[in-house]
Amino acid sequence: MDKTAFIQKFIANAGSSIVSVRFVKLDGSLRSVQFNPRARQEITGTGSPTTKASMTRCCDSRKAKAGNAAWRSFDTERVISIQANGQHVFF
């Protein structure tokens, strides 16, 4: 199983538990996001569609609690760790 498939399955298996992902942004800096995979909110703004299968979009729950949902996307190929339901996987 490749990394993208593993991460997508990991997220799906998390159910409605919070998933924490740490990844490297395109500029080389690190970012962490926390999200509920079952959260289904409207995406607003000027985002553009992607055809890259390794891209995952999510709503950062830390920002959503503050009242302004922050949509993020990350490339599963750039993920360095993922955590949910007590499982922590490092790449």
C-alpha cells in the first residue's frame, strides 16, 4: 500500500475522531492541522479544484472553534506524522 492510500484509509478509519496531521508545506515550513473527517461544512472562497489524488482538503478544527473555519489542504506525500484514536504513525 502506498503512502497516499495508507493515509486516506487511516483518515477513513478514524470515523468522527479528531485526526492530527503534521506535514511540510511547499515553502519547506511545517504545519499541523486537526480535523474531524466527518465534518461536512461548506467550502467558501476562491479555492481551485485539484486533480492530484494525493491532495486532501480539511477544515482545521482549531480555527473552526474560533468561529472562522479555516480550510486547509495537504499533500499526503508530504505528511511526516498522523495521529487518531491513540495511534501515532511517523513517516
